[in-house]
Amino acid sequence: MCNRSGGLIARAIEEEGIPTVIAMMYKEMAEKVRPPRVAFVRFPFGRPLGEPGKPDQHRVVIEDALRILETATGPTIVALPYRWRREDYARIRRDRAPNGAGRR
């Protein structure tokens, strides 16, 4: 699904009272379409959760996106700190966690 369609669908779902968050790779489109909550990732188009075949990467991105639902008080774009094929996602999460206690 393209960034524009995903953003518009998220907005429509949110209008029905269901909170949403969407992972997007195109920040300018997020600013234009204005979905309620965006997890912005610096990944290639078509790979919003990370590299194929790397479920640990996917899990980290999904958990971080869901965390936006817990913490956002209004429409927001949150840039996740991961880069394509360069990161140890679990290490970054541990380093960012309070008292070094990373979640799995």
C-alpha cells in the first residue's frame, strides 16, 4: 500500500473513533496527508518494517509504533532512530530505554 493511501485510510479509521498509527517512509507525504500518528522510518519504499526475513527488526518497529499510540497526545510524526541495514535494533532500544532496561 502506498504512503498516501495508508495515510488516508488511517485518517478515515480514526474518524470512526479507532486510534491508528502508520509506518511511513515518505515524510513529506505524511505532512501532506496528515494521518493522526506516524512512525517515520528511513527505509526503502515497500519495506516499512525493515529488511525481509528479519522478524526481530519488524518486531522492534511495530512495538515502537504501538508505543506512539500510548504516548501521543495529538497528531504527530515520530522519527524512529533506525537506518536501513546499518543498525542493531535491539541494542538501540536498550540504549534508549530508561535505566538500560530494554524491552523485547
